[in-house]
Amino acid sequence: MNGKKRIFLGLLSILILLMTLSIFFLFYMVRNRSSVLYNFLIGFIILSFSAITIVLILTVFGFLYVIYRGKNNEMLNKTLLLMIDELYPFLEILSGIFGVEKERIQQSFTNINNFLVSSRKGKYLPEELLILTPHCIQFNECKFKVTNDIDNCRRCGKCQVSDLIKLKEKYGIKVAIATGGTLARKAVMDIKPKAIIAIACERDLTSGILDVKKVPVYGIINIRPYGPCFNTKVNLDEVEKAIINFTNGG
């Protein structure tokens, strides 16, 4: 298990510890009060916290089972994907309390999501796959905007839009370039892909993965040699590997 996965699972373990300590504290509160109504309310909270803690523990064991045993159970896979989506907001708050950089928890979330998405048994037709990338991957001085139609690219080689077109032609997949989250969501609604390879910064990737509930999203964090949102790049080998994983090589 790599370091990025450990961050997410480490925060999840801390959450379990805090929940367990809360349960013991509530037990102490019950012992020192005689009011029936008070004890009933605290007892209900204890039961709720205990149920949540059990679910969290089972989630950790589920992750460890998939990671170390390499076993791919479709129901377990879907359950774990749902759990990381639901738990992320709480772990993000917890990471802030413990001084973990937001980008690190976002990277860890994306890494675990990608692991689960990649280990799914289902494969897709090439035309059911969408590569979605922000417009900052285009050379900033280019006069031929590709946000409405990627084929407007003149393939000058000054950015990687032409490389994405080559992958599009090689595998028969779809590629969309969006100027923001709203247009990215519109592209997904219009194209209706069954799987997505999303290229973006940590924040936008995390937001996009959480937004898209019913479609598996493999997130690739972009490369920012000139800073955010300006002439960004992507690891094309990773993009192609994700395509092959989703389509069995087209």
C-alpha cells in the first residue's frame, strides 16, 4: 500500500478512534446521571455512534482486503466507492484539524478512488469512454479554441491537445475540453459516457469524482510547470493505461 492510500486510511482510523472514545465518554455520562429521559437520549446516541463505528471498521477491513488480497468483489467494490464518497467531507475536516495539507488528502482520495475503479471487472466499449480535461491544457496563445470542438486543433505540437486527439483516433474514444465545472458537467450529460478519465488539479478532480455518482471516474492529476490553470500538461502514459484498463485495449 503506497503512502497516498495510507493518508486516507490513517485519517479514517483516527476517526474510528475518536468515535470509540466518544462512546466511552457517553457511557461515563450515563453512569453519573439518574434521569430516565437523559439516559435514554444518551443511550440512543451511544447506539448510533456504535453502529457508525462498526461501519467504519468494516470499511477499513474492506479496503485492506481488496488492497492486500487483490480480491475483486463487485458488491464490495461499489460499497467502498460509496463509502469514500460519503466519508471524504469528514476526513477533510479531520485533516485540517491535524494539519494535513488539503492537497495531500485530495491526492489520497483520488488514489484510492482510482485503485477501486481500476479493479472493477466491467469493461466498456471505446465509444462509451470519455476523456475530460480542462481548457488550460491548450497553449494559452493558441487562436484556435477547442472547447467546443477538439478537432479545431491544428496539431502544431505546442501543447498536448494533439496528443489527446491521437489517443481519440487510436482507440475510438471521446474527448471533451471544458472551461469549468459547469461545462464539464454539461459535457457528461450530453455525451452520457459509461466511464470517465478526468484530468484536472487535485481540487477539481475531487469535486468531480464526488459529483459524478453513477459513472466510474479515473482521476489523473495534471502537471503544472507554470502554475495552476496555465499551460498545464498530463502524463500521457497514465492516460493510455487508464484507457486500456477501461476498454481492455480497445
